[in-house]
Amino acid sequence: MPADDLRLRLKVAQQGYADVTAKVEADLSTRVTSGLYTKVLATFPPSYRDALSEQATIADLADTVRAHAEETRRRYAVGVPAVDAAVREETARRTRLGALDGDLRVESTGRRDLPGDVTPEQIAASRRALADRPGGGGIDLVADGRRKVTLHLEKVVSERILALTRPLTEAVPIMEPLLQAFADAADQVLQDRIGRAYDRLVGVAVRSPQDLDAAVAREAAVIVDQTDVRRPVADATPRAERLAERHRQTLASLRNGPTLIDRKVTETLKARRPPQARPGRPGPLPELRLPELLVPELPPLPRYYPPDLGGYQRPPYTYRPAPRIAPPPPRPVRPVPRIFVW
């Protein structure tokens, strides 16, 4: 029936319009949030930015130090508390991070109310033009080689940003100042600017979809440029600097960990060995602590022992033994002459 055909065409057009406007909203929001995130990050002090960039290498360093510490503890029963604490902190951070979802996303909603001046043919043409359009990229909040957490904001809402990233900031506290300032910068003023730009871009997408890419890039750049992020960053900077200092201490403990562990092993082994005397100069002997031996007092020996004990009489003190005279050498024996008669 004609009425059914009309309702079907209207439903298809509404669905197509929703798809087109959702893509426009996602593209604009992604470009704005990416530029805004970069602008907020660049406004923080260099010490905090350096601490964030070092998150990508601290995991490998912690693994190296952990292996060295475990081997030393196994062989010598020696540990360095500061190094062990740094390894435990990094291990706990990675454990918490590993439990998070790697894709944090706020979906775009688009619009379903079809404007009266837009025809179904325009919607169909726009839908075809945007069908192969790649999805917007996200913001890599954490990428340390073992775990990657990406933020996809297809719709900019400050409250949604904080709720979405709260598990991440609890697992990785150093991210909290940056994400707090980023959410504060995405205030109602920014959202109103995005809304007005969104209205203009929807018209471009419906009437001249071939111009949409340039129009979205232009609108996003203007919005980011007009957004002042100095106040949100200033509010978050004190905590950012405290966390950056704590990160530097942890990183220093990990970098110096093998040296500190080896030094502790040397000191421990030296304390366990007795001091070595230098050649040619005897060193002090260690003090001997022997138990005291107590024996009963022995009576004096008798002057004369009985014969059955091989007795003898002790000579007087004036006794002198007679000198020993060597016997004369034996006289030589002359052989008797032998007479032979023939």
C-alpha cells in the first residue's frame, strides 16, 4: 500500500540520517578531543610530561631489577629495601593496569529526526559517500609495550570522561592530573561550540559530503584554538609535580638497583669474613674465648717409687753423672800367612 511504502521510506531515511549524523559527530569529537588532549598535555610542566613518557620503559627496567634482586636474595639472603619497594610498586601498578579494559569508549548517538528540507535521496547519497569513511582514531593513554589503553570519545561530555577514566587513574595515579585537567577543559562552553559546529557539519554532510573532511578539520581546529586550558592545568599542576617527583624517586631506585644490590652484597660478605693480614706484617689474632677448665690440685710426686712401678730413687741435687769414655778402637787383625808347597 502507498502508506506502507511511505512509512518504510521514512524509516530507511531516518536510519540513514542517524548513521550519517553519528559519523559526523564521532569525527568532529575525535578531532577535537585529540587536539585538546595534546594542548592540555603540552601546558603541563616538563617534569610531569617526562614522567608520563617514561611509563613506556619503566616496565622493562623493573623486570631486570626484579630478576637481579631475586637471584641475590637466593644466593646471599641480601636485599635492599628501597629497591624492593620500587619493584613492588611497579608490579602492583602493572597488575592493576592489566585488569582494565583496553578500549574506553563513549559512543556517538547521532540524530534520528529527519529535517523537513532534507530528502531521502540526499540521505542515501550522503550515506553512500560516508560508507567507506574510516573510523576516528583514539587517544593512547597508556602504551608500555605490555598493555595499551585507548580512549575513544565520539561524544564529548565532561562527566562521562571522568567516569570512564576513573578505573585507569586508580590503577595509574600519575595519569589523574592530566585526565582531570582534560575533563575540566571539556566544559559546557566547549560542548556548546561542538554542538554549533556539529549542526553546520551535518548540513555539509547531507548537501556536499565530498567537502566534509576539510570542513571537519577546520571546525575542530577552531574549537581547540579557542579553548583556554590554562586554568584547568594550573589547578592540576601541584598534584602533577608531586606525582612526578615520586615517579623520579622510583625510577632512580630502579636504575640504581643493580649497583645498590651489588654494593650490599660486597658489604655483607666483607662483614662475614675475618680480617686478612697484610703480607710481612702479621695482623691481630682474633680473641679466643675458650671455656675455663677446672681440675683438682694434684699431690706432689713421691721421692721414691715402689719397685713394682719400675721404682727408682731420685738422685740428690749434687749428683753429677760420670763422664762417658769412648772405648778404644778395636785392634786390627793381621791375616795369618799361608805357605804353599809344590
